[in-house]
Amino acid sequence: MKFVNLVSTNMKWESEDGKFIMLSQGVQGYRNYCRIEIDGIFDTELYGIFNSNLFIDSSDYITSGYTSLLSADMKRIPAQGFFKYRDDKFKVKFVLNRTGDPYWDNWEGVLNRTPLQESELNAKYFYETTFENIDLSLIFGFKTYEESAFTYKLFGYYGDTSIEFSFGDNYEFSITSSDLLTANGTYSSRYDGMDLTFSQNDIFDIEGNTIALTSTNTQINFDE
């Protein structure tokens, strides 16, 4: 089977039966937010990893240590022309199913790709993304897989001050430093980052109540 390179950002991959959705957001497209219908319930949050195969992990993966909840072989779909392939869809076949739902046993189907509108983005699912405001010396991002997947917590610095940023529900966020709440409010997402609008701000020296952040792939040195 040819290597399947379908990594892309700000895209939605969806099965034709509507039971599987994967959203690729942020600065890279290897690790993605997924939702899948299991036993008739469509609210299971998963973590999808593109490689030459597709691996789907659940929050149980972090503690149980098994390889994946689901994994699938992927195959590109030919297009017109010599060695041409579709880049808007691909075939998948699940070869591992630990969901307990027999629907996904050896399931085969096609995932179709459509661009995400900016209004559909959610920075909460910008996996492995760093957020920066250079003018404020503000930077935060993910530490490790175990500390980022499903916790929706980011870590970083405001100048020399360590901070922890937490995504909440309904586009809410909070920021703590030394376990003390220092700021909270709501966020809105952009293709290139997110904007924070503060209800409380006891830490940032700014005019107004909004900070614009840019998403990057900058690596943060947490050992300093």
C-alpha cells in the first residue's frame, strides 16, 4: 500500500454514514480532534493521529496504555492521470476495534474532506499548538501528550511568571499562576490563533480587555 499523506489543517474529515468526524485544526494536521458514534451515542471525544495509518485514541489510552481504541488502514483513491490520487477523500478499513460496538468491526468506508470555515474552528482542539503574543512576552502551549490530550490545559510564561491556561466549556477559559486564579473570560478562534476577552484580569498589563494570540509551532523550554 502506498504511503498515505493526507495531513492538512483547518479541514473536516467525515464518513459518508456521518458516524465519524475528524477535525484538523491549528498549525499541524497529524493529531486531530475526533468524534465517533459508539452504541448510538455521538459525544465521545477522541484523538486521531494521521500517519501511514489512522489511529484513534480515547482518554482511557493515557492510563491503560493500550495501543489505540481504533486503528485503520488507509488507502488513497485514484484520480484521472498517471499516479494521480484524490486529496479530498480516502478509503479506510478499521483493523482494530476496542470500542465494544460491533458496528466498527472491520468497518470500511470513505472519509470526505471539506474546508472548515473560521466560524467552525475551536482553539481548544488546536492540538500541539503554541500560542504567543510577542509584545507581551506571553507564550503557552502543550507540554506532553499525556498532559495535553483531553485535559485541555496549556502551560507557559508571561515574562518570567509561570502560568497555566485552561480551556473550559462554552468557549470559556481561565488562567492560574501558583494555583491562584489570575484571569478568566471567553475566547474566539481564528485560522492563525485566538483572541482572549477578559471578564477578570489580575495579571496582564494591557489597555482594554482583549489579547490577540498567534498560533505557532514554537517549542517551549519548560526546563529553564
